[in-house]
Amino acid sequence: QELEREIERDKGSGPIEIPSPSMDTLSEIGCLIAEACQSSILRDKVVASIIDSDYIGQLRELHEMCEDLDATDALHVIYDIVKHIILLNSSLLFEHIIREDTIDGVAAMLEYDPDHPVERGTFRDFLRDSSRYKQVVPIKDPEVKEKIHQTFRLQYLKDVVLSHILDDGTLPVVNALIFFNHAQIVTHIQGNHELLASLFSILEDPAGDKTKKRNVVLFVRQLGNLARNLPGTYRFGLYRTLSQHGIFLALEYALQAKNDSELQSAGVDVLLAILEHDRALVRLYILEQAHSQHKSAPDMFQLLIAGTRKRLVRALLETVPSTVDSFSQQVEIITATSEGGKDTEDFLTLFYTYYASGMLAPLLRLSLQTMASVDAGKKDSSLLLFLCETLSVMVRRHGYRARSFVFSSNISKSICMLLAAKHGHLKLAALRFIRSCVGLRDEAYNKYLIANRLLDPVVALYVGVYSRENLISSACREFFNFIASCQIPSLLAHIVGTFAKTLELAPETLDHLRESYNQYLEKMERSKNDAGGDGLATPTVDTGRHSAVSVNMLIGRENSINSGLVNAQSSANSASGGPWGCSIADEMEDAYLESSGEEETTGALTIVTNQHPVATIDDTIQSPEIDGLQDCLEIYSDSESSAAIQSRNSVNSIAASEISVIGDSGSPSNLAMYHTTNNSNINNNHGEIGFGGSPNSQWI
């Protein structure tokens, strides 16, 4: 109470005068500092008094005297005083403590912890050891050099000396000081081009000191660690600047260090940090290496594959945005052509041309004879697991390139061998690859799986584990439930027709597949009847959330109805495209991209040829002048069922068929797509696509 009255009395006065440190006043000093931690007014006064009078230096002198006298009790009281000074939570006080002339005394006083009276700390010895500070290149700015030392001391105090002292109020103060020091250090190094040039020039000398080269890599890793907690703009700018000065030379040097695991680990850490913050930077560097005419050493990608650095390869392949070449997902196609799309395409071309086969060689070489060694060795199984997962990523992310690679290399047969492997994680990896292929809802993959009988080992595996409740049986059950729930017709027909007797051991799954297939057949029959009795319904391909008209099937239907109206160019396109060709889809995509910049129309659909609108269809007026439109596909939203589709006004020379498509909106969309097969009103030899609709039209 007397202290509180004194505090109230001193509210309007200046800094509090703390008693001078002595053996007799230690108890009074301890009570005053402890009370200051509870009062904000007294805290500020005590902090100002400690800094102005260099009170920590006075405590240090008393501490040395107590050490000489071996006064353990007094040393413990001094420890408590310094601990409460730290808990005052003042950033100014922390800046005073970590000064070079103060930190040694503070560390010495914190060595005598009364909770550990037997084992005394050795904090002073660690901080005095200057061998830990290695200067790869001279830092000429003394302020930045001092910030580096202060940050090291703060980090040591936080992690070691004060790890059991800091509370929720003090820890943010320490973290804030470390953060701002990191920002200042990184900003200085990023802007000091002379320092960076001299740093990376060490790596350019073939006969240079290996120790210095090693320290360059470790310096870059530590610099990346400093920038890890900074905002994204700091990290992005830092790695861009370092790339201009040769950071990838340091990484290549680290990855080629065969007998230095620490150096290799440092290079991997830096490359992962770059991939995390600026992945396009790595792709651009790999492309530049590929275009270079003078390559005397392995390039970056070869080093990654040779070392089977799984995290790096996976992260690099994950950088590529999803590209879908399906006609029904045009939004993704447009996204792939946006800024950076060309670099992505070039990178994928480079990867699948030169690196994919080499990286997946262990899978391609897999045979029944080598399966025994795979079952026995953990290293081989780990590599195969990684390659299976990577291939699944490629299938999901890289569109037609991955599909072409899978079809041409026949790697799927090797993967299916893993379904009979001894290790369960290899079975699951192989099953995930098959599931990725089916999950794309791509009919090309479906026909490939059927033609090569790649579902046979999946069915055999499922039947063998059906009675068990484990991860493999659950994964197999999910695989077949997905096919049934999505009603993939080709796979349903194949499984029900081929494996009905085998799947009798799994009756629930077989019944689900049969029921789904029967529902699909009934739906197709209703669609045929709703087509107007002509026996011709617009064929569709179910591709996931959306249903889409198959372009090649649509063209074939046009040819069967109006063979005399199909021009020679359309026939050539259909013939060259084949059942899975993409020439027509490519034309449609190109026409869409060309017409996307045109001014939107309202309530009308424009047919575009070479950027010139030649005709407009209004949905309220019949236009007998328009020829050559053989089919009209109208897209509706999720809320409408196929039974709710109403026939539109007939247009002269137009045979229109309508189909419901699942969308994301609750209101119907008036977007319509037209494919021209007659060139009576078009000057070129092939039709193009025009898009239009009302302002509330929704992209599906």
C-alpha cells in the first residue's frame, strides 16, 4: 500500500529513481521492478530510468562482485531482477539489452537460475565465440552489420536464454524486433548489387576455393530463411533480384555436391523456397538452359531427376496450371492462353519431349521378373511410389500431353503390375493412377483402359479384398462407386458385361453398377423419345459437372442428315480428326478466342467468320436468309431438368435439337453455340463459332 501511494504521488513527476545496486538494496530493487510489471505508468518510468542511468551496467558490477564472493543467494536475486526487467515488455529496453556492451552482462546474470542451482548456464561463452560469424563477402555498411549481430543475439535470447521466461506479452515484442531487423537486412542486400555481384562471382571461378563456394550456398539459404516470414512482395523481389545475379548457379553447384549432404540439403531448401514463392522463375530458367547452345554441364532438370529429389520434381510439375483440352471446358482453355501461358506450354513441351521418359524409366522397365526385388527392397518401392504419384499429377494437370505420353509409352501396364505387389502402399498408388484417369471423365482414357484390359487387375484386387475392411478395399469400393454414380456409359457397359460373374463375390457393388447402367439406358431412351420422334437425339458425352455435345459425333450426325450440305473442308476436318482428333475443337477454340474481343450483343447470336459478322439470329424473328446451321445446342442451368426444355422457334434451314446441361446457376442461360456446315453465306471454306446471349447469360 505504501508503494501504491508512492506511485500515485509520482504520477506527474519524471522518471523514478531506482535505488543503487548493493547487497543491502537488492530486495527493495526486486520489489520495485516486480511492481512495475503490474502498472503501466510505473513501467514507463522504470524503463526510462534503467536506460538513462545504465542501470544494467551497475547491476553487472554488483554481479561480478557476488561471483567473486560466491554469494549464491545474491546472484539468484539479481537473476530475478533481470528477469523482471525483461518482462517489462519494452522494445526500447530490448534494444538496450542487445547492444554489444550490454548483452554480455545480461547473459552472465541470467546464468544463475534459482530453478537450476546445480548446473549453471554458459551463455556468455556462446555469445563471445566469434567463429560462428562468417563473412562470405564484406558488408561495408556498419549499421547493417550491427543489425545482423543484434538479430543473432535476439534469436539466441528467445530460443535459449529466455525460452522458459518469455510470456505472451513479451514474446510479440521480441518477434517484432526480429521481424524488422530481417526486413532491413534483406532490403539492404537486395539493393546492394555490388555485394551480390561479388558474392556470385565466387562460383564462376572453376579453380576457386570450394570452402568459399560452399559458404555462398549457405549464405543464400540463410538469406532465404530471413525472408521467410516477410510479406510476399519482399520474397518475390528478393528471388527475382538473386536470379539476375546467378542464384541458380549456386543451386546447381549444391545439387552436384556428391559427398556433402549438408550442402545438397541447403540447395534443396533454397530451390523449394523459390518454387513456393515464384515458381515461374524456375521454369523460365530451365527453358533458357534448354535454348542455350553451350551447355557443358547437366542442366537443372537433369540434376533433379538424377538425384530423384521428389519434393522438387513434384513441386515443379505442380507449378503448371491445369490445362483441359475438352470441348466442354472452354473456360480452362482460355485461362491457359493468358499471361504466362506460353511459358507453361513451352515448359510442358520440353518436359515431355526430353525428360518424362527418363524420369519414369524405373516404371517403364518394370516387369514380372523385377517385381520380386521391388517387394524385397524399401528403396525401390519408395521410388516407384513417388513415380506413380507423380504420373497421377501429370494426368490430372497436363491434359493432352500426359494422355499422349500414357498412350504411347504403355506405362499403364507397368503400373497395373503394382496392383499385385506385396506392399499395400504400391497397390494404392497404382489404384490412384487408374482412378485419376477415370476421374477425368475423358472417353479416350476410358476406351484405352477397356482396350488394354487395365480394369482386370483392379477387379481381381477388389474381389480379393472385398471381405476385409481396410484401406485397399475402401479405395476399390470408392472407385466403382464413382463409375456408378457418374454413370460413365462405356465403363459401366464393360464392367457389367465382362465382370458380372467375377463381381458376384461383391454383390452390393455389382447391383449398384447394374442399377446405374439401367438408369443410364432409360435416360437415353427418354432423350430419344423427346427428340420429336425422328429417332435422332443429339449425342452427348458426360464429362463431370457439365454435359457436352461431342463435336465429332455432332458432325457425324450432320453428315447423316444433310450429307449434300457438308462442304469438302468440313469432311476433311472430320476425317483427319478421327474419333478422338482435336482439329475441329481447335478451330472452335480459335474462333472463340478471336471473337471474345468483339462487343457483346444482347438477345442475338452472331456468326463470325474472320472477325466479320455476316449474319445475326434474333430469337424472336425468323430469318430465312440464314443457311448452313444444321444443329443448335442451347445450354440451360442446374435448375432446369430435361423435361422442362421447350422447343424454340424454328428457323428456316435449321434443324435444332436441345439438351439439358448441368450448370452452377439457378436461372436459365441463353448462351447458344452454333456450328456451320454450309458455306453459302461464308466466304472461307470452313465455319466458325459465334457466341451471344442476354446480359444474364452465365458461363457454364
